[in-house]
Amino acid sequence: MSRQLIFILIALSVAIPLVIKLGLPNEVTSEVMAVYEEIDQLDSGSVVLVSFDHEASSLPEIKPMAQAVLRHCFNRKLKVVGLALLAEGTAIGEQILRQTADEYGVDYGEDYVFLGFRPQYQAAILGMGEDIKRVFPEDYKNIPLTQIPIMRKIRNYENISLVISVADGDMPVWWVDYAVSRYHMKLAVATTAVMATSFYPFLSAGQMKGLLGGLKGAAEYEMLIKKPGMGQRGMDAQSVCHLMIILLVIAGNVGYYLKK
Amino acid sequence: MHTGTLIAAFLTLCIFSFLYKDNPFYKFAEHLLVGVSVGYVLVIALNTTLMPKLLNPVFKEGRFDYIIPGILGLFMLLRFFPKYAWLSRISIALIIGAGAGVAIPATLQAKIFAQMQATMINFASVDGIIVFAGIATTLAYFFFSKEHKGWFGTSARVGTWFLMIFFGATFGYTVMSRISLLIGRMQFLLGDFLHVIK
Amino acid sequence: MPQETNMQRTIPIIVCFIFGLFMLVQFFVPHHASISAYQTVLDWMQIIFVFTLLVGVISYAKLNAKKITRTQTGWGYNLIGLIGLAVMIILGLSMGTGEKTPFLWMFNNVQAPMQSTMFSLLAFFVASAAYRGFRARSWEAGLLLAVAIVVMLGRVPLGNFISHWIPDAANWILRTPSMAAKRGIYIGIGLGTISTSLRIILGIERTYLGRK
């Protein structure tokens, strides 16, 4: 089979289910349920810190997850503090946070804030454990944090109920190393599928409270909050394309053994 | 249709054109992407970090103690001048040294004690024993100070089975991840650009 | 390259030792003076790190400028890269980076679509590689292949549609044997991190200083 034919098969196995809906039923895994429950049990007014630790390359996976989690946070009337530990997460994080906040009619400065980007994540994570205002003297709009109502009551991790790292790399491991171990923070993770298998030891040890893994994780979370979005819309295509790759693997092996 | 959508669609197709073969459209998009990405990082770093963390404290608040990290930062730029390039090592040494200092207790707590504790707490079950065996044999596989022979060699061999299971699961998830990205781009092309799907 | 003196290697090693030892000891000394000094060091790390990003940007610009001035093959593409860099810097520094700025427009319509498309190409290459190279040539390779198939099916709605055993098996694999292997890897990484960190602080590991 030529390379071009394989490419065409993959493109079709993604495109056709996007146009013609199959409606395959999805199920929620316990890892995703754990994130939902962790957020759901917080009292309204509790502060959640959402860190956009990703690049633009993973946007199609990151955006649905971040949107679903933020929708849940705003629906539960939680306060959200956003920031980015990778530069490209800044523009993406700020926009997702602003757009989702607009859906729920919540106010900047009162109900949510976006602090911007800090390099050297080791120092940034540790520094926030002592004093967030020292790490971020100003927010992304260059307003001093002392003038932002939501930040007046927040000094460090002691005033934050949950950290959510929306990541496409191993940044959640840094959060575990420095925020969970040293400051006993609760951490939930929304990560690209490619990284998900690496975080199970932390889940099992209770260092991560829950895990959303890629578009499938987003689809599960959308089911839980009953707000269908990009995650659920992509699940049929994901299923068909996985089946196509499995068939290609089987065909390759059958051909190999027949030749042998 | 918005100009932005048209441009994004054109650039998306330029990148996809690589699937046929390397071509000028792909090369154009590739170089543009690198340039724009580098520019983006620079602007974000200057606007959101250098200004509030260094320039404002020194010039607006008169915090002259911040001149020290400023000078250490400027040492980094001396890498471009061979005669003074060695000064950048002082700045690198500070970051590497301080990073190593905080890493020791954090790693001990997060990656050793907590992981061992979680293993032992769940030990009294079939899965717990499998996990224990998996960790012990995986560590045996990566232990190269003893020859992989006899009972130790068998342990290391079992370790490779556990590793293969991990790699298989990771491969499955990697496929899932890459397809999700493709779905995202297809949703853009078929939805925002061509309006074939809602 | 100018001749290197002993001092040029000794000073960084001393700086590394002092800051490394302080940050290590500080963990066990929660005195306010110690915390204040610790916060200062963390601030310094972030400020210095911004300059390391600048080094990357300058290197990129220098490399491209060199190729253009020498009119090397494909110099036109290097020019496009430099134009992209210049446009982002000019837009970002002159008009800001917030909502409805040209800088954000460039990010949303040029950078982000291209970057995610670039990574989505891998879906095609993964499929092609799976067809050509993913062979059950040995017991280990067969195990890897079988696990990959179970996880690929078990993690999408189709797996559950065929039988609930498939997602159950995928979940067990992820939570038990796969997790065990990764935990073993993490413990190994942890031990390696600690020993390397100690070697760095004590000045035994000096590769970060570059070659003599």
C-alpha cells in the first residue's frame, strides 16, 4: 500500500465522521470523574488557579479541555486565577478564560484574573507558594495586583483550593515536585493524550487528584457538565480513525507473515 | 468570510502540502512559523516579565537591588562577545546551582518517598503485587552495575515486559493525541473555512 | 577563542556551590530571613532566565541574517523568517498584546493554526509507520502491539460499543502494569536527579560550563 493511499484513508476516516454523525456512546472514566468531583465539592467563592502550561501546537486538544473545566468552575461560582508557565499558553489562556467568563457574565478582577506569563517555572511555582504578588506584581493588563479585588484576599497557595495545570508536556510533574510536595497543594491535570500515561503514578499516589487526557477527556467532561463541545463532536472521528490505524497494523502484520 | 480565516486556511493547507512532498509552499510556511514564534516569545517575555520584574522595580520604584539580577542577565548576552563570554557562566551557574538545590528535597519527596509509600500502601492485593513486581523488575532492567545474568537477568527480562506494556499504552495514547490534533484542524477546514459542518 | 584562566571556571563553580547549598539548606530553615533571601533568589532566577530567551532570539536572527547576506541557497525563506520575527516584535511592542491587537490577530491566524497543523501531520506519519514498521517480530514486540491495540480501542467510544471488556482492560493496563513501569522509571529519574544535583552543587559535574 502506498504512503499516499494511507494518508488519504486517514484523512477520510477523520473527515467523514465529522460530516456524518455516528453518535457512538461515550463513558466517563474515574480519572475524569475525580476532577469533576474535586471542583464540584468546592464552596462557591473558592479560588482555583488554572495554569496554561502548553504551546499552540496542542491547541485542538487543550482548548476543549480548558473550556469544559472553566465552564464548570464559573458555573459553580468559583473564582479563577489564570496564568501561563509557557509563553504560548499566555495568548491562548487569556482568550479561553475571557471567552468562557463572558459566557457566564462574570467580571474581570472580581471573579477572575489573568496574571500572564512567567519563565523559569521552577522559580515561579515555588515563588507563588510564598507570595503570588511578588512573582506577579502586575496582571496581564499591567494592573498592579494590589488594585485587583480578587487578589486582595489571595497571598499564596494557602488561599487557593485547587491548582489545575492545563499542559502538553511534563509541567504537571513540576507542579507535583514543587507545589504538591512542598506546599501540599491539591492538583488536577488536563493534559494532552500523549502525556497522560506518564501521570498515572502520581494519580495512584494521590499527588494528582484527577486527570483529563486529551480530546477524549474533554468529551467526558463535557458529558458531566452537560455542555456538548468540541470534545464530544470529535469522538466519532477519533473512533473511526483509531479503527483505521488498527486495521493498518493488522494488514501490515498479515502481509509480513504471508511474505515470511 | 474573515480575512483571518482565509489566511489561517491557506497556511494550514501550505503545511498539509508536505504530505505530497516537500515544496516551496511548505518551506514558506515553515520559516514563517519559526520567525513568528520566536517574535512572539520575545514580546511576551519582554512585556510580561522584563517590564514588571526588572525595569519597573528599578526605574519606577527605585529598587536598585534589582540591578544585580539585571547585570547577571546582561552577562548572558555577553555570550556573543568571545572575550567576555565566560561571564555568562556565572549567571548559568546561579540558575543551575539554585535549581539543583531546590530539586533535591522536592525529588526525594515527590518521586521517591511518595511513590514508594503509594506502592506499599496498596501492596496487599493482586494488583499491588503486580505493581511491586513491575517497579522492582523495571529498576532491575535499568541497573547496569550488575551483569544481566541468572535470577537478576530474569528480573531484568520481566522488567522489559512491563516497559513494553508502558510503551504500548503510550503508543496508543500518542496515536490518540495526534489524531485529536488532526480532528481539530479538520474541524477548522470543514467548519470555519468551508462551512460543510457546524 | 581567547585563552581561558582558572578564575573563569572557578568563580561560576563557587557561585553554583553557594546558591545550590543555600537553596538546599533553606528547605529545612523556615525562618523569615531565610524565606526572604529564598524569594530574592527565585526572583533573580526568573529575571536571568528572560535574558536566556533573548540569547535564543538573537542567535536565530544572527543565523538567518548570515544566510541572507551570503545569499546561501534558500535565503529567501530565511528572509521570510526574519520578516515574521520583525513583524511580531514591532506589532507587540508598539500596539500591545491584549484583546483585539494585531499581535494577537497574528498569533490566532498565523502562528497557532500553523503550529497545530504541523503537529497534526504526525497523525499521517504515525499511521504510515504503524502499517510499515509495527510488526510482532518477537514476544516483546507482540506484547507492545497488543497493548497498543487494546488502549487505542479501549479509549474511544467504539471500544465500549464493541464490549465493555475492552475499556476495562485498557483501564487496568494503564492503572497497573503500565503505571508500575512508569513508577519504576520515575524512581530511577529521582535517584539520578538527586545524585546529579549533588554533583553539580559540589562542583564535580561541570558540563554546564562548556568545554575548556
